[in-house]
Amino acid sequence: MTDFEAAKAEAQRRGVGGYERHILLCIGPDCCTPEQGEDSWKYLKKRAAEINRSGDTATTFYRTKVGCLRICKEGPVGLVYPEGTWYAGLDRAGLERVLVEHVLGGVPVEDLAIGANPFPAAPEA
Ligand code: FES
């Protein structure tokens, strides 16, 4: 198996192609301390596992840790696609609201949102 084939198999194993939303979370160090970023990331991983494996919802989502989203204030900063909603203040309480209201409920959390950048719909592949 080539590295390309291995990468493709890993993407398939991770469910790429079946997600309805993607949340990216910055773990600092400039928008929040590394400790705050790590705490939010651990919480997001735990909740993602619970939600994605629960079978209680049809929504599944992917989560990705990133180094900087170039906002660098009031973090942890994050964003949710496909809506392209950018958020600040994603501590555990903020993340929980984003997960319940936006990721699962489909409604962006206005009072935590700092911007929106929805992408045009992708053509069918
Ligand atoms: S360090 Fe988080 S947005 Fe820059």
C-alpha cells in the first residue's frame, strides 16, 4: 500500500464523507493560555466521543485542534462548518452551548459568535 492509499484508507476509517459539521478549536497560546486551550480540547474530545457514539442524534461531527486562527484574543477561538461561524470564549461552558445549540441543533450561538464566513455550496462530486 502506498502512503497515498494509506492516507485514503485512514480518511475512510475516520468517517470522512459522513460528517455533517466540523468544529475547529484553537488551543492557544495567544488567544488563551495553553492550559485553557488543553482543557477545552479535552472537553471537546470527550463530548464528541459521547455524542458521535450515542446514536441519540443523526448528527455526527469531526473535531480538529489547531494552533492559531489569527484572532488571538478572547479564546479559545473556534469555528463551525458548514455555516462558517467563528466563535470566541470557548471554555467548557461555551463549547457545550456550541455543541448543543449549533452542532446538534443547527442554530449558531449569536452571543458567542464573532463572525460568519459561510462558503458557497460545493458542487456535487
Ligand atoms: S492563538 Fe488562538 S487564535 Fe491565535
